[in-house]
Amino acid sequence: MNSTTRSMIAALIAVGGLAAATSASAQPRRGDSVYQQELSVCGRNQQDRAACIREAGAARQEAARGGLTSAPDYQRNALARCGLQPPADRADCEARVMGGSGNTRGNVDGSVMGGGVIRESVTTVVMPAPATMPAPMPAPSRVPPPAIAPVEPMAPMAPMEPMPAPMPPAR
């Protein structure tokens, strides 16, 4: 092979490599559309703009490595937390998580950005009227009544004399 042929082959390989690199960089990476959506929210939410951009970049990088999976199953997580409740309260907890089935009134308040979502449900339980019982008889007193000693009448007191007027200060 002569040097001209070798030069042409090397030039073709270089041009092919350059074309492949250009086409690869022109194609959007996996997660770019999600990244752009997350960036568009930055500055319009309650999070610091710089922190928001940093978080979006970290999520994009993790998605490129294949570390991000689908969204977590929040309802399953909430039901798992209900499993930690005492057995008597577990059914009410699950009813709140599932949307208040069987409750007469349910209310959801708050947001994740505000610190949490509070779910309230009210269940009315009608208690049976208590059975009337006869009033208990007072127990006989075992303490003897207090003894009162007779008191002699007091003699009348003599009227008091008026006090003398104060003396003027000396000069």
C-alpha cells in the first residue's frame, strides 16, 4: 500500500469517528426531558433556585447511571406505617390512607412543601345509654359527731377612751 492510500483511509476513519461523535452528542441523553421539566420549575417553587438546579443535575446524573427507578409506591409505604399502630387503631389508619372508606367525613390538609399532609377522618360511634342504677344509700357514719362545749357569755366591755392629739413637731 502506498502512503496516499493510507492517508485516505486514515482520513476516512477520522471523518467517520467525528461524524459518530457529532451524531451521538446531538441525540438527547436519557432523562434530558425530565431534567428540562425540573429546571423549568426551579425559581417558581419554595426551594432555593441553586439547590433546585443542583438536585435536578444530580437526578439527571443518577438516571444516566440507571440508579433511578420508577416512583415509589406511597400508598404501600403509608399502609406499612399503619402496620405499626396498635391493632385497635390499625383499621382506622388504613381507612384514612385508602381514602376514608366507611367514614362519615374525611379531610386532607397540607402539602409536602408545607411540611406534610394531614389526613383526618371522623367516625361517629353511638354509645348505648348507661343502665340506670339506684342511688346508693349513704353509709352510716362511723365518726362520732363533734362535741360542742358550752361557752359562757362574755361580760360587756367598757367603752374606750379617745386617743390624745399628736403634738406638733418642734422647730
